Amino acid sequence: MNKQIGSVLAFLICLTSCDMRNTQETFTLFVGTYTDGNSEGIYSYTFNAESGQLTNKTVAAATDNPSFLKISPNNEYLYAVNETNIFEGENGSVTAFKIDDGQLKALNTVSSFGAHPCHIGISDDGAMVAVSNYTGGNLSVFKTDVNGNLKTPQVIDHTQLDSTKISHVHSALFSKGKLFVADLGLDMLSIYPFLDRGVDAAEAEFLPFPEKAGPRHFVFGREDSMLYVINELNSTIAVFKRTDEGAFNLLETKSTLADDFEGDSYCADIRLSSDGKFLYGSNRGENTIVIFAVDQTTGKISLIGREDVRGDWPRNFNIDPSGSFLLVANQRSNNITVYKRDKDNGTLTFAHEFELPSPVCLEFLE
């Protein structure tokens, strides 16, 4: 009898563990698009982290030009820009959604207070949402309420910072009590300290870049002691190290393009693997994902190689939560390509291709 009970218990434990494993093998993927063609808005898929397959395609939300998406730290809300200039005058807008069983329920839509919003950054506690307005040349920092709704923002104007250049605010991230903002048009990062659930624009610091570098997106590494910035216009990645005093020193700048590439190319996105060992960037024109190894002592990067995206104009790309695959949104060729990622050497191997109109942003629900 005891032997039978033991066998039943062993079976139940195995069944439970198998169920847990299967649950962990799939993730919901949200895809932001441009809707001036055949796209209907934000799409959702089920991503299988064992096979790399995308299934269960649905329209999660019908909305205009949701070109950038960001999920809140507690995984309860998704925020999407509507990259237009026709909302309440000449502004774009931002929509807050409640995530409900893989689908999106709209909470509120508010003005971004600038034209063509293109990026969203969220503070670690989810209390602040920073929206970059590319054409508007400004940044809107929203507060959120307990239900995830967006409240009236603090607007930080970059148009007055330089009289000779045109501001194009492109991305913003929170780090160690400060808000970092990349301005592609002004060739600089602005660094704002927090102030009463907002930011202190009067105490800004500035990190300059070479003329026409075009800092676009950036990531932090090694507990935010390293800063990696991808420059759209001169196709480079700049590597900075944070000092004990909080300043950033430039260590090196590396090209993202092959030495024999001829033609125009513009960088888009940048990602660091979760273990901090590999850095990836997308090239629009060369149409590749460039791969770098990260020195675990110095933080510097060395070229491993590049992978053809099998499409045209790779915008945003992302590494799935398991770290096993890298997915690329190819805007102009209307496809998402999936690559198996070697976790030991960082290289990519093509696995799958899926058609979708004008995909530009990939966001996993973990």
C-alpha cells in the first residue's frame, strides 16, 4: 500500500513539475506597428521558447501607429505611443492599457504634449512614465495612479537648449534616481535628477556626442555602471563608464557596420543580454544585427560578427525572456524574423519568419 501511495505521489510531483515547465516555455509577445498600411494596431502572439514559433496571432488593440510599447514592472499595464501629430491639435498621444489574459483593455488615452511620440521609459516603481516626442522636441513625464492611468505630465522642452540644431528627443530611461534622455537632433544625453515624483529640469547635466552622431537608444550594464549608446546617424556604439561621483567617461566608440559596406545605413535599437556578456544592435540599410562580446572586467566591447535580418529596415528587436531567441521587427519588408541565440558565444542562427504589416516594436510579457 505504501509503495502504491509513493508511486502516486511521484506521478503527481512529475505532473506538477511538467505543468510548471510547460507554463514557463511560452510567453505573450505584443507587437507595435505602423497603421498607415494594412496593420490594425497592436498584435499579440504566443511565443514558444523551445521552438521559437509564434502562434495565436490576434489584434490585441486597435489604435493608431503604436510604434513603441512598454510593459509596467508589475506586468499589469502596457503603455503605447500613438505616433501621430493630429491629437488635440498637433500632438501625438499615449494610451494606457490593462493587460488581461494576454489581451489589452484601454484605460485612458492622453496627449503626449508633443508631435510623433516614439519611445516610453518607466521608472522601477511604475510611478512615472517618460514619453519622448520626436518631432515635438520635448519629453513628457507622466505620473500614474493606482489603476495604471496616466495623469497630467510634466513637460520638459528641449527646443530651447540649442539655437543651431533641431531637437529630436528619441528615448528616455530611469537609472539610479535620474532620468536619462537621448536627443538625436542635439547630439546629447540629458540627465535629470528626480524631484517629487517628477524630474528637476533646472539641475540637468549634459553628455555631449560628436556632431551628427545622433544618439538614439541606450542600455545600462553591470548594475548601471556601464552605459552603451547606439548612434543612428554615424552608425556607432559609444561605451561609457560611470565614475564613483556619477559622471560618465567615454571608453571607446565602435562602428556597427562592416568595413566593406557601401551605402546608407542608420542604427535603430540596442540590447544587452541578461547575463551582460553580449551586446546587439540593429542596422537599417545594411539590414543586419551586429553582435559584440562585452569584456566582463572593463565593460568594453569586441566585434563577434553580424547576422542578416532577412528583411528590410530592422527597427526594434528583442531577446525573449528565456534568452534562447532573438526576434527582429523588419518594418519595410513586413516580417518578423526569429533567430536561435547561442548563449555561450552570442551568435545567431536563423529559425523562422512570420508575416506582419509594418512591425516596429516587440515587447514580451514575462
